[in-house]
Amino acid sequence: MNALIDAAFARQRTVLTTLFAIILFGISAYLTIPKEADPDIPIPFVYVQVPHPGISPEDADRLIVKPMEAKLRSIEGLEEIRSVASEGHVGIILEFDVSFDPETALSDVREQVDLAKPDLPDDSEEPTVMEFNTSIFPIMIVVLSGSAPERYLLRHAQLLQDELEAIPSVLGARLVGQREELLEVIVDPAKLESYNISQTELINAVTLNNRLVAAGALDTGAGRFSVKVPGLFETAADVMQLPVKTDGESVVTLSDITEIRRTFKDADAYAQLDGEASIAIAVTKRIGHNILTTADQVRQTVDNYRTDLPPSMKIDYGADASKWVLGMLSSLESAVITAIALVMIVVLAALGLRSAMLVGISIPTSFLIGFTLLGVTGVTVNMMVMFGMILAVGILVDGAIVVVEFADRKMAEGAPRDQAYRLAAKRMFWPIVSSTATTLAAFVPMLFWPGVSGKFMSYLPITLIFVLVGSLLMALIFLPVLGSRFGGVAQADTETLKALAASEKGNIAELRGFTGFYARLLQRLIAIPGTVILAAIAALVLVVILYGRFGNGVEFFTDTETDNAVVHISARGNLSAEEMRALVFEVDRATRSVDGVRLVFAQSGRSTGGDREGAPKDSIGILRVELEDWRTRDRPMKEVLDDIRARTSVIPGIKTQVIKRQDGPPTGKDIQIELGSRHAELLAPTIAKFSDYMINQTDGLIEIDDTRPLPGIEWEIKVDREQAGRFGANVSAVGALVQLVTNGIKIGEYRPDDAEEEVEIRVRYPRDQRGLSQLDLLRVQTRDGLVPITNFVTRTPQPATDSIERVDGTPIMTIRANTTAAYLPSEKVAEITEWMKTADIDPRVKIRFRGANEEAEEAGGFLLVAFGAALFLMAIILITQFDSFYQSVLILSSVILSTVGVLLGMLVMNQTFSVIFTGTGIVALAGIVVNNNIVLIDTYQHLLREGFSRYEAIVRTGAQRLRPVLLTTATTVAGLMPMVLMLNIDFFDRAITYRAPVSLWWTQLATAVVFGLGFATLLTLIVTPCALALPQRLSEGRIARRAGALLKRGTQRTPAE
């Protein structure tokens, strides 16, 4: 490797030109790399939905779910099938291993769905297959609201939707809160009877005359011509003029017996923004595009469209992720600048201006190399990447500090600048390579972290690996070349450096200042190495005991501040759409009155919310609440949400759940218990036991819900087929008649010129004849005339089944809850687990904790494996470097002992141990703490080769490495300390903020590194030298004991002789 360094010094202009090019490429990469909020991770789910209007959950489960599952089970890589059969709909979620190939999975699912389609009922609609990824979640919601008529509001929403979807980086703009258009054919039953027209004749007249006929082509020999038979309805007039019955010259058209009007489907949901009727457009971006640029283009498009709006309409924005991303990136950029500034202050105070500038230039250059590599590999800039940069600030200067400090010492001895930096690069080449390799060894196993959490966290090691590779190139190639041209020693540091140089070959007793004090202390400590090592072990045990006694427990992720929340409204019973609307909008009014709430987008209806947002099964609506910016709010998020809970909890007839937006990997509610059994009848009673315990027998649980069947009724109209046959009727005729009273009979579709999509045509009775009592008054047209259906039909109320849920074919039910601020989810899980031992639960019911607890167990298990793998990789590197098992084990032991500092930091800062962040901090710490030990032991071996005795070599090593060890530790601590203290310093706006949301994200990880590294530094400076002296002391002790024993035996023989 000396030849590589010599070549770099021989071609300095080439090296400097390469460095300049890297800087330009890095700047270009940072400006062009897409910016994201969360990492763009693959979500290993594929969703299949099969609509079937009117089908019951039981029939959907039997006729749709089971045939689909039978085909889908054969797909390779499939881990779990979760199905939900509800009224009129089937949804199947397929979970794959997170390393799946989305394109292959989608292709396999579509293939199996196609194979299953022949087994589905004829009336089932076309199944749709869609992929989940983070980009399908809206980056912004554009809301149109006002007092304008509904059709006018919808038309403007559709026009704006088209313009938004024309933006190249926009994947889709989905309308939310609108009603579908409908061509409604209102039948007059009296006219049907007077014209003697049966329901079948009416339906056939429409369906047989609304068809696309492919008539083919004619080849006459003199030419070829296509033949066209237009048969589709194009306007409402086409429907009205349709002949239904003829008698000689008389023709009865549809308009003679019906009223035809273009309207909307019956409302089953409503939406409003800040109390006004609204339609929202959920905008999603394409994968790999910049969220900030996309959001700017969306806002520009909307601003241009505002000029076409009437005064009665307005446009607002909600859930604008770009604001959060911009704030997060700005905060993290400020944190990076702050870290660089603090590191530069430390380096400047220790090394002087010129040396500090050389070390300082390695920070942005290493970052730019990292951004170049990120751009080449297609990685976007997100919060994990930016924090990786912050964590790297204190690490990447270690190599640069070691090289510059060594070169300064050589220049103080009189060596020329060129020679000093050349020698520094050669002498420190392998220690720096080894220390960088061990740091990388700590992070490489994290690349194999399984699951969604692993993909989310993988951007951290990727960033650190890229940046550390850049720092290695800077420390060993670019920095020495720059130092050979611009390096120099400040006059004030000359005496200090000469004293340090004297520690290598001069009289160690002549050292002055703190270095001299440390050297003399070390001489005393290495005389009693066993005592020092036992004291370190005792400290480890004591801190572990204290943490077990006073620690704050364990959590999966970290609790952060956010500006967004949702309010779920639950109510039970057969509520109408208007009743649900009234209840939801009452909660909306109460929420908007809370201080700190900026806007509220309310939706009522059973289908709103969704499981992803934690909606309970009996949800009747959802409020998406956006709080005022955290910088302008006069109280924290928790107080605002508690106020919303207090004001909405007094509204009678409903329950509310107030849930803040979940950051990080999606896990759902804090506690999720899934019960499954082939004996479905056992599930509801078992869930009832859990519910009773969680509500009445334990504290600290809120927002408890479960998936037991909701109380309600459905009307079953049972046809006596034999009796109906006597009257010339059948089930189809009765069913069609009943549909006239309910949603209407769909008889076709048409596409008017002013509509974006096809409009359904439905035939139904007038509103005043669409009541429950009307079912008993229906008469069916038969060969004998009109016959009341009560002659062969009975109508009875039955308990309603709202949905049937299965996992891998096994029926399941789930109970979920959140914990109050005073309790950790892990504590309540342990408490519930203990209760289960005495709860007399049927052994045929399988119980599984899902959600955050499941993720925490998987993440904790992986981090232990990753920690062990990192230690193994480090051991291989260290054994290769030092060719000594003892010294390698000594360095690795410092990694384990450094966890004492982590636990101590958790106690001092009163923090909870986060599986994700604290665990990652410990793994990261493993790669950091070995660096100083590697350089220290390398120096120790070098002095032994120079001929010094073991004890003298230990003291001289400590004196030489004290300054760079403290300096590298100080730079890392300085870089992360603002995160530990939850401070954000904005240099551009000249503002200092406390407890900024971004700071809350990383406090636990930063605390683990800072306290762990601080404690590891004491180990490096005190325990490591003593451990190096221990074998010699033990050997001397054995020799002394043998000599004493021989002397004693000799003394005992003398009198006898």
C-alpha cells in the first residue's frame, strides 16, 4: 500500500483534480437526488378485491374467498393470506417476504386470480390486483369546499383532477367524498299494472337495446367495408325513447311509464372541510420523484385553477407531507451544520487553524462522496439518510485527525511538510483501514435486517458505509496530498507537539500538564491491573442492576411530536347515512373548537377510515385533523389531543378514538391480540374474556376495540319455491322486485359527453315506495296476473353478520388497544400474558400478539444476531491485524462493556429503551469504540518492536494516544450533543428551538452513542492499558510465587541438614 501512497504524492495534480471533480459531482447529486419524508421502502403486500353488489358476508366467504384462497396458496414466497368477506365485497391481503420482487409477485397473483375467476359467481365484478408501497399514500390532499351545488363541486373537482394527473411526477389524483353519478329510472307501479308490463319485460327492453354489436365486415369483391350497428345509449334521451311494449300502431316508451333523471347514487357517506361540504383529491406521487418538486407543481396547478372558481367555492390543502419533509430536511441540514461547526471548534482548539481546516474539509468532502454514491445507487434523500450524515460527522474525522496529528508531531520534530504527511499516511494506513473496516463491520449486518422495519432502517447503514468509504479515501489519499501543500503547525502547539514527540523516545518523566499527569496515573494503575479490571466489571454489574430497578422499560419505536392526527367515531346499530352524518359532524364541531387545531376534514360512513389508520370495526366516520405548526402552537401535541378527547367524550351515543399520525414503520395500535381457531364459535366468547379484563381489570389501556360481529339485524326474505311455482313465480322475479325497493336494478351503463366515467342506469320505485313496509305490498307479474308475494314469501329479522375474517384459512378475531402515557406497551403485554395463564382459555384457540410487540420481538432478535455477527467480523479483522487472540478479545470486550454507558445514559436522561433506535445505537457504537483501541494497540505493538519494555511501552502508548483519543471522542460527542439535548440550531433564521420533532426522533440513538462512547473512552484510556499489563503481572506473580515456594522449601531443609 506504500506504493499507492507514493503514487498519489507523485501525481498530486491528478489527485487534486479528482478531488475537485468529486466535489462537483457530489454537489450535483445532492441537488438532483429526490427528497422524501420516509424511506421509499417496498411494502410486502398485494391486495386483491372482488366487488359483488348485494352478496352477504357468509356467501362471499363461501363462494369467493375459498375458491380464491385455494388458488393463491400455491404462490411461491407467500407468507400469509388474510381475507375479509363483507357485504358486497371481498378483500384479500397477501403478505410476502420483504425481499420479494414486486413485479414477480404481482404477475403471480394476477395469474392465479385469472385461474380462480371461472369458479366465482357470475355476478361478481372483475377482480382487481394492486401493489402496496409508500408512494401510494397521498403526499397532499387538495380539498374543494363551499356552498355550490354538489354537481358543480364535482365537476370542478374532476377538471382539477385531470390537470393534477397531467403532472409527470403525479401517479394519481383520487377523488374522496364524492357520490357517483346515476341515471335513475323511476318506475310508476300503477302504470306498469295499467299497461300490463312485467318487471322482466321492462328490464329486457333496456338491456337488449344497450349493447355493443360487433357486426363485422363485408368483402364484395369490389372493396371491403366494415359494418357498424350503433347500439349503446349516448344520452338520457336515448333511454327515454326506448320502446317497452307495442300493440299494433301503439308504442309504449320508457318515458310513458317512468320518470328518468340524471342524479347521484344514494349517499352512504358525506365529507366536509371546516364545516362546509367538500370533495377532496388525494394526490400520490410516482416512485423516485422529488416530493418537494411534486408538491410545488401541485400547488402551482391549483393556484392557476383558482381563477376559474366561482366565489362560492374555495380550495385548501391538508396533510401536506412536503411541509413536513421540508421542515425535516431543513432541521437535519441545520443539525449537520451545527455538528460540523462544533466539531471544527473542537479540532481548532486542539490542532490549530491549518490542521483544523484540513480536518474540516474532510467532512463536507466525505459527505459529497456519499451523496455521489447514493445518487449512483438510486437511493433518495430521506430522514434516515440525513441522520446517517449526522451520526457520521463525528466518526468520519477520526482517520483525518489521526493522520494530521501524527504529521504535526513529525513536523514539530523537524520533518519537512511533504515527508511528514507521507510518513503519516504510511504509518497510519493499516490502523485507519482496520478501524474503518471494523466500523463498517458493525453496520454491514444491519443491511440484512428483515421485515419492513429492517428496510426502513437499512438506509442508515447504507449512508454510513458510503460516507465512511469517502472518509477513508480522504484520510489516506486526498488529505495527505493537501497537507503536503498546505499543512503546517501553529506556533502555540509546537511545544505541546514536541512534548508528545518526546513521549515516543524521550524521558517520560519529563512530560508536563495533563499528559504528564495521565502518564504518571497510568504507571500506578498498571501496577494493579486486576483491581482495575474487577472495578470495571463491578461497575457493569452495578449499572445493570440500577437500570433493572429504575429503568423506564422498553418500547418498539420512539414517541414523537406530529402535526396530524385522526379521530375515529364509533357507534353501533343500524344507523342510516343521515344519522351517521349528524353524529360525525357533531364531533367535527367539537374538534374545531379546540385551541391548536388548524383544520378538520370530516368523513361520515361505515367505509371511511380503514384498518391502516386504526379504524375500529364499528366506525361511522373519521376526522383527519391538522394541528397548527409546532413552532406557533402554545401547547404540545399531547395536550391538544387530550383536549379533543375530553370534548368529544361527552357526546352521547358514540365513542371516539384520538390517534396521532404514526411515524416510522407501520405497526398499528400499541397492543394487538389476534385469536384464531378452526372452531369459529369459540372466538367471540374468548374475545369477550379479553375485553372484560382489558376494560375492567387493568389500568392504562385506552381506545379498546375488537372485531366481534357488530349487533344489528338484517331482513331475510325467504321464498317458498314450491308455492311460488304454483303461482308461476320464481326466485329471480322476486329478487328483481325487491331490488326495485332497495338500490334498484342495474340495467346497463352509458357515457354522456360531460362525464368522466360511465354512468350506471338503475330502475327503481319512487322514494315514497321504498320503505320496509313496502316489501309486504309487492306484487309480482305472473301468467295469472299480479300476485302478492306474501302468498309464498316470508320476511323475518336475522342477526346481521357484518364481516368474516380469516388468516391462512383460519377464522380470526382481534382485540386492540393503545396505552396511556403512564404505561409502556411492553408492560401491558407482559401483564396480559401473565393473566392469560389463569384465564382458562380454550386450548383450541391460538393466541398471537401482533403489531408493535411482534415487530419488537423480531427486531430485538435480529439486533442480537447482528451484534454477534458484527463482533465476529470485527474479530476476524482484529486477528488479521494484530495476530493475537488476547488483544483481539481485549478490544471486543470494550464493545460489550460500552453498553454500561448506554444504560447509564438511559438512566441519566430518563429515557425509554427503544428497540429500534437504542438497539441501533448499540450496534453503531460497536463499530465506533474499537477505533481508538485499534490505534492504541497498534502503537503499543510498534513500541514493543522498537525495543521498549512492556510496561514502558504501555505508558508511552497512553501518553501518545491520549490527545487523539480524546479529540476523536470529543468530535463525535460534539456532533451528536445537540440531538441528545433535543436542540436545533438554525443558522439561516438565527433561531434555537428545543424539542423539535426531528430532535425527538434521534435522541435515543444519539444518547446511546454519546454515553456509550464516553464510557468506552474511559475503558480505552484506563482499562485497556491495564488489560495489556495483566498478562505480564500474572506471569511475574507466578514467578514470584514459585521463587517464594523454592526459597521456603530451601529454608525448611537447612535445619535438617
